[in-house]
Amino acid sequence: MSDTPHDPAWWDRFRALLDEQNEWPTTYLFKFIAPKERSLDLQAVFEGQEIKVRASSKGTYQSITTHVQVESADHVVDLYRQASAIDGVISL
């Protein structure tokens, strides 16, 4: 099995790590880099949240940062899965 987010076991390990390191509910920091043309798609995943957007020096990428009140590790995983489904998005 591979050790990537495309592997279901990877998400299980990530979920367990989240549960070990957090008490729910909590405010969780999400950071991503996205191609400029995918930035709005990524921001839609976090609709209703305050989002900080910064353009790269050449303007081809944007960093997206937001703090979200999450209820559980499953909530965090769900948001990461939605973001990772967008082409070119990199989780930080």
C-alpha cells in the first residue's frame, strides 16, 4: 500500500493523529497553495469562514489560510478531502 492521501489507510492514520493531538471541538488551522485559477474553488470549500488569500510573487499561485471551528477529526478529514479533490491544490 502507498503512503499517500490516495490511500484510505493514510486517512485513518491522519484521523487517529488528529484525535491524539486535539480536544473536540476546536479551532483548526487550514493552509493550502492553489493555482490562481482554482483559488475560488478552494475558497468555496470554506464558504462562510474568514479566509486570508495571498498571491505568489508571480501571481500564478495563491495561498489560502483559514481557521475553522471543527467538531471532530472526521470534520477535519472531510474538509481536507474536499480540498484535495481540486486539481493542483497543495495542503500545507
